[in-house]
Amino acid sequence: MCGRFTLTSAPAILLHAFGYAEQPNFPPRYNIAPTQPVAVVAGEASGRHFRLMRWGFIPAWVKDPKTFSLVINARSETVLEKPAFRNAIRRRRCLIPADGYYEWQVRGKHKQPFFIHPRDGAPMGLAAVAETWAGPNGEELDTVAIVTAAAREEMAHLHARVPVVIAPRDYACWLEGGEIATAEAVTLLQPPPSGSLAWHPVSTDVNRVANDHAGLLSRIELFGEVVKPEASLRPSRRVLDERQGSLF
């Protein structure tokens, strides 16, 4: 599962990594939550484009979004068959840029949050599917869900699911539409390679959506407990910013 994530890389770094046409400028976010607008990279006939979409997928056939449960993740094992996603996975695959995400591990009577991030410090392209919901009065809402897979053994003790991370060399394959491309794209729906991610415990301050600052990423000590495998520190080259506010 993926229920919170971060986007802290500078806009220029993300532009270089994903190659979209626009040049958006936006502040870092340290606690992006469902229902908020999120950055999305979409493949279109004119190339890759930067879009804003609501994190919370609404299928086109839903009549009233207020009566539809919040859907933030799509399971890789069933995304081709589920009525909610089977059109989106074939025609509207996209990427969500992220620098890391949070997961909660049950420890006794409480849940301990962990920050999970790439060991090399590079931004990730999370596999996602999108849909535009059109209302009866002509209103439109672009929505998105993150695709997840079963966690590998090294991470399964944190949570049974992990977001699918598409490698940069596979961005073109994932973003391309059509049935043939879809058959190839679904083979990419695998958990991150072993050893590619690191993690460490963080404060429960992240539990509150209103908290959105660099301090949320700071490692805390779990006295009397050992976090395995040993997590690396966040890459020192990452520039952290204390600014808060909406994504854009």
C-alpha cells in the first residue's frame, strides 16, 4: 500500500528525470496525502506532459463521486481485470514522481511510521493509472491511483504491499498506449529490486496531514529495538526546504 509520499527534488531535477514539456515551479512536499492534487507525468501524442490530478481514482462510470469509496491504490495482480481499472491500465498509464513514501508497521498497540526512499537518492517514477471523471453538468476531474505489488521479503515486515517503481529505461514502455504496449507494460509491475530502497523510523508527526515540513524525514531512535535491514541515511545531496503549503 502507499498512503503518503514525498516530492522534494527541485523542479529542474524532475524535469530532467522525466522529460516533460512543461517547466512547472513548485515547492517541496513532505506529506502528500490522498484527495490532494499530485504531480503526474502523462504520455500523449505530443510527448510527455506534466499534469495535476486528484489522488483518489474515480472510474468514468461512477455517477456520484460522493458515493464511491476512496481508491488510492490499484493491485498489480488484478488491475487488468477490475472494472474500475481495466480501461485505464490499457489507455491511461502514467507516472507519479516521488522521492520517497511512508509506511506504518504495527508494533504492539501502536503503528510506527517509516520513511522509505531510494538508496541512490534519485527521484522515483511510481506506476499509476488515471481516469477523467465527467459530471452531469459538464464538470471534469482528473484522478489517479498508484499501482502496488506484493512486497519482497526484505520489506514485507513493514507492509505486505509496495508501490511499483518504473525504472527510467522503461518510462517510454509504461507510458505508451495500445494493446501490444499494454502486454509489455504489465510485465513491469514488479516490486522494487532487492536492495534498491532504504528506510528508517520517523516521528508520528507524519500522521497528521497538516504537518508538511522537512523534519518529518528525520530519523528517530526506537529504543531497545533493531530495525532490519539496516537503513542508510538520506543522501546528503538532497536539499531540504522548510516551506509548507499546498502542492502548487
